[in-house]
Amino acid sequence: MLDIHTRASARCQPPVIRNPEFLRIELAPLFDGKILVSLTATTVDEQEPQLLDQEIACDRVASIDEIIALIRTHVRVLPESVASSLLEGGNA
């Protein structure tokens, strides 16, 4: 199970997206030698039969280590036991 932590906005705690269907990581080379990294989560709308995309992070980085750090900042993989208890309505 993945927990996705979105970007923090001014004076607000960033929301957590639970059970995303997909996590998309887009990489694009920039003219200055850096890499544009975009993280997007796709979830299923519980009210309408549609998929919803939400931008998680978008940043310019200089190395693969910075890409990994960005992913680690926003994506957390939970152990199966914790994920099961969350799905059953328990607290972890």
C-alpha cells in the first residue's frame, strides 16, 4: 500500500492520498542540464466512475539521488500488516 504526501501549501498540512491506483513519475531533461521531475497520483473517484489525477510534486533536480529523495519525501510504502489494518478501519 502506498501513502502519497502532496506538496504543502501555505499554512496547511498536506493531504495524504491513500490507495492510489497509479503513481506516475515523469522525467524531462532541461536545457541547463537539470532534470524536471513530476510525480502524479491517480485515484478512483468514489462518487463518479472516473479516474482522478493529482499532482504530488514537480521540481527541478540535478541528479538521480535528488530524484530518489523527492520520491522518498512524497511516497511511503507501508508494510502489508499496516496496510491491512488501515483498510479494515484500524489506526496505524
